[in-house]
Amino acid sequence: MSEPMIVARDLTFGWDNSAQPLFAGLSASFPRGFTGVIGANGVGKTTLLKLLVGGLAPSSGTVQGAQGVVWCEQRTDQAPTEFQEFLADWDAQAFELRGRLGIEPEFLDRWQTLSHGERKRSQIACALWQDPQVLAIDEPTNHIDAKARALLIDALECYRGVGLIVSHDRDLLDTLCTQCIWLEPPNTLVVPGGYTKARAQRDLNRQGALRERDNALRERKRLERETHKRREQAARSHHDRSKSGIAIKDHDARFKKNLARISGKDGQAGRLLRQLNGRAERSQARVDAVTVNKEHDVGIWLPGSRSWRTTLLHVEAGVIALGNGRTLKLPQLVLKPEDRVAVTGLNGLGKSTLIHHLISQANVPVEHLTVLPQEVDAARARALLDETRGLPRGQLGQVMNVVSRLGSRPERLLRSHQPSPGELRKLLLALGMARAPNLIVMDEPTNHLDLPSIEALEQALADCPCALLLVSHDQRFLDALVDVTWHIERAGNGDSELSVG
């Protein structure tokens, strides 16, 4: 029996409203094991997965071998079609997967009240249970807490088919992937190993291309100088050979001109000039042949402002409902204009519910409150993009400048039918910045963002003067930004309890 493999040959794809294709002539093999798909937001990572598993048809080229596919998309709005059957299956594999990834029998009935992390674990557990020949996963560790992430990686390491994985989780890619494909349209780079090796090879290739281009540019400039010099020599030579201006009866001067033409010495400058022109054309071709993608500047400034109020939030001790009879017990919570607070805890303990409750209690005018939700459904995402396109020209320019400084190309975003989740988060942040907020509330802000964008956002928040309330499993991100942690733990009987530390 042959090894499972997907093979793409001369793959080209572009959206109807795009002037340039996302992929042109892409050829690559995807063998057993995981291949990581890497690149900035909006370059087509999810599109490539869909092309490879048959969810989209290429403009030209072929994809072979994509059979028995299970697709785990980024969004978890709906439970997997096979989820009920998975929950009802009590064979050893299903039982082990449910236990390993913490899948409870009631998850299907209360899907809409599950945390996004619980939904993602359920989605991937159901996919692994089907034991597909090809497993395509888009951002598997989004919303996943540290404990669940370790369990998820352990479960994925047991998979033995062809795996395709889009992720900005560097450790995940290094652990799982036998190769990575780096997308920088119109170029692609396939490298053995995980993210760290792929990044090193990509940087090495870029440095080599820059050196080659610089050498070609220097040679072209040298030939341009030499061509200019030869052109002047040829012009003088032509003047020397010309008989114009010589009197008809000046036989001696006319004899010398004829002698120069016969010897060919003065005509040599013209021949050398023609040779140099040919060399200059070949040198320019060398310059044109070297492709070095432009690296756009990243880094933004958040024009926040400190509120004149002494307190932005004051919640008395009490409990809030989490659904299904569960509650979250709260101590007294106070948020001042200069405070920077992290909300932490395992998936399903009520972090997002707490955030919604705190927003409703905040003493901040709505025009000075910026909220970045954990997820936005597809319909709302398209509506936000349409609203953005309709902004006045000056305001649209400001918003798109922020999007650009976060590493996405504005023209590509505005042309898209459905923004990627990463691009949508950048758009929401850009729109929120226009508020000059007194308080920024972000639920899992680094989910879906590429690595340069995370670093840019981190720096912007560090310099922003307003209050911050951040929910995140990215401890490195939180360590750089917060002073106080509100941590949620299990309290028994399915309830949760928040402590301040």
C-alpha cells in the first residue's frame, strides 16, 4: 500500500476581484506527518488548505491525493456534524480521546455556552476520532489554555496520516511538523522541519537574494557609467570621421578622414558601445530576476487617554450566573484609570462571561471604550468590512494605516469578500483606536494574529496611557503588560471563584 501524500503541481489561484493571484505555479508535496503553513495574516494560508483538500478549485494546475479529508476550520460557531455520534461511541479510541481532551457528554447540548477553547478541543477530538487520511487544521491552539494545549499536542502527535496545519504557535509547529511551507506571495518556500528551521532558512534565502540583487545593481550602475563614457567617445569619434565642415578643396584633411575610416580605429568606440548596451541589458535582466519581497514597517501607537474619573469600574462582591446552574463567585473588584489587569484561568470557568459583566458595569462613556471580542461571526465580519469601506476618505486612510502598521496589506483587505480572523482583529483594533479610549478590553487579543503583529500590539499597549483589561492564555504577552491578575479557579460543584492577586 502506497504512502498517503498530497501533490500540488503548478497550482495557480486568485480571487475574481484581485489583480494578482495568491499563488502562481506552486508545486509541492505534502507527505505523511504534519506540514505547517506559515505566513502573515491575509496571504492565503486558509485558502491554500482549502485548495489542497478540495474545498476550492484552482484557477489552473492540479492537486492529487486529497481523499478521506476532515477539515477543522478556525471558527467553531457550530458543533461538528459527527459530534453526537462521537459522544455516543464507547469504543476504546473514542473513550480515550474524550478523556484526554476533557470532552463532557453535555457539550453538544450546551455548545453555544461552551468556551471557545472547549469548542476547539471538541472539534479536534471529533476529527481525530474519524481517523482521516488527510487532516487539515486551522489554528488549533486558539483559545486553548496551557493545560489543554499540552493535551492537544499529545493527541495530535499520535496522528499518522497527512496533516496540514495553519498556526502562529511556534512551539506547536516545532513539535509537530516534519516540514513547513512559508507563504510570501508570489513566492513560497518549502523547508524540512518546524518553524524555527523554516524561519532560519527563509532569513538565509532573503539575505542571499538581497546580496544577489545588490551585486546586480552595482554591476548595472558600473555598466551605466561605462556606457555613458563610451557614448561620449563614440560621439567624438563620429565627429572625427565626419567630412562635414571640411572644404572640398582641402584634400589633405579629407584624406586623413578616409584613412581613419579604413583603419577602423575611430569606429571601435561605436562597436564597444553596442557591446556595452548588450551587457547592460543582461545586467538589468539579472536585477529583474531577483525577487525580494518588501518588508513593510510594523508598529503602531495607540492614542488612548487617561480618564478624569477616579474609578472606571466598581463591582461589589457577589455571584454571576454561568449557565446550567453554575456560578462565578466574585470578590469586590475595582479598576482605576491607570490599572492594567489580566484575567486568567482554565477554559470554561467563566472568563468571557466575566468580561461581558464587567463591560456592562464600567463607568466609561461608550465613545471612549474599545472592546476586542474573542470571536466575531462571519456575517458580522462581512458587515464590519462593508462599514469600513463606507467610511469618509480621511477616516478610512487612518484606519487602513493602522492595519498596514500591523502587517496586513490594506488593499488586499478591502478587496476581500471575507476577512481572515487575523485581519478582522486588526480592523477592529484600528476602528477602536479612533475612540482615543479610556479603557481597552481585549478577550484573547493574540489569537489569529501573526507574530510581528503580536509584537507590534504588545509595544503599542505598553505605551498606551489608558486602563487595560486583558483575557489571555499568552503568559509572555501578559507579563509584558499587566500589574494585577484576576484569576478564576474551580470551586467545586461546577462553580468557579475569582481571586485578586
